[in-house]
Amino acid sequence: MNGSSDELTRAYLDRFGIEWRFLDTVEATTECTLFGHRLDTPIMLGGMAHYDSLQPGGAPLYAQAAKQANTAIWTGFCSGDEMERVIAVGASAARIVKPFAERDLVLEAMEHDKKAGACAIAMDVDHVYNKQGRRGAFGENPLASPSRAALEEFAKHSDVPFFVKGIVSVRDAVMCAEAGVAGIVVSHHKDMFPWTVPPLKVLPEIRKAVGNRLTILADSGLVSGYDVFKALAWGADGVFTVRPMIPLFRDGGVAAVAQRLREMTDELRACLSRTGAADIKHIDPSVVREL
């Protein structure tokens, strides 16, 4: 594996099967409410960059797939103007900002997105250090690891739910809960660093530690509704899918992405119905069994 976090994550997911239960069950629904928005599926489009390199319409075009599937889109960091165009499409939309050392840059983004009608905002804290362990920058703006005090400030300032993305430890999850943030995204951020513990391995421990104090979203390697079901069973409230959608958007545009979202949602519904769960809030985690 050479320490590939992607390979470790895939291997971990594939170690588990699902115990089917057919008696006294009902046809399930995948509808859910996240950050106050009613969605047809907990499977959301996660943040990425360089949308324009895939399709000329860029992120606003990509957002149309989320609208067609009645789910949310979380964009990678983009300009305020582009975010306004994404929100104007009509899907629930949130932006992922960088952990800028100059906190006013984060506060300005929060204020802008609230006025524009975003459903939430997130910060990907795992972007602070480069592969050599040195603090990095985004463009000309240096980055910094947010302190608990900074998280408290962001949580209090934000008029939309504030999420922290890139959490892969109980320690950081508890700090987020204590700081009063709305939620976290359990994620290793596209195999950014080698030998990262699979995020879904830590997920049950995080859920146990924070209880219902946080909305927990998950990503990293989720390519099917079966993967999504495992994430939900282990404690996630919703998930992102990202990389499987990149070639679909590039080669097939909005229709291909929306179709795959519907297919993954159908796969998730099949898991729910076949395990006796009426919806995503009533999953019995014991049906996910190590092989």
C-alpha cells in the first residue's frame, strides 16, 4: 500500500459486509433533514476545486446536479461572486473556506455567505501543514491551525451552521464540540497525508465521545450506497461524495452526476429496506459485520 490513505480506507471499508433482514420490514425512505434543510438523500456533493477545468459552466453548473437530486452541494474555496452564482441555482449550498491566519478573512466569508443564502459554511483545517510539516499558504494568504478560542469565535460569529472539516481523531472532535461548532466532517482530504487512519474506523469512537452535540458528516472513499450505509451505521448524519463524480462531470456533465447521485441513493434505500431500517435515523449498527 505504501501508506496510501486511499488504499487503507478502501481496504477498511471492504472488510465489512451487511447482514440482511427481510422479515417484518418496510420500504425505507432516504429523506432527511440536515442543517435545517429537507433533502431527498443524505448523499451530498463534496467540495472540490477547478470545476471550470471539467466543464465550462464550472461550480454553478455542477450545482444543478445537486438541485436535480434535491441534495446539497459543498464547494471548495471559491470567490464570493462564484458562490453567489452557485446559491442562485437553487440547491442547498455551502462553501469550504481555508484556515487563514488572518481571521478576518474567515469572518468576512461567513458574513458574505450568510447574506447570500448559504445553508452552512465549513473550514478544512487539515490544509494548514504541507507534506514537509511546514505551515502553508493559500495564494498569498498564510494559514494557521485554529485554536479552541478561534473555533469558539467562528461558531459564535456564524449565523449559519459552522463545520470543521478534516477531523480524524476523537481529541479534535471533542475540542470542536466544546467550542460550540455545529458539526464536523470526518475526512482525510483526498489522501493528503500517508498512513492516515481510515476516517470511518474512528467515526464510531467520535460519535460515542460527542454524542448528539455535533452533526457529523463523513467522506473519503465513499463510492456507493453500500459505503454510505456503513458510514451512517457507524455514526454519520450525512456524507459527501467527491472523486467518483469528477470523471462523470467531465465526460457527462450535469445529467451524469445527477444520475449517479440517484443510483447511490437507490443503493442506500436498498440497504435500509433490507435491514429493517425505515429511514437513516433507525439503522441498527449491528448489521454491519466484519468479514
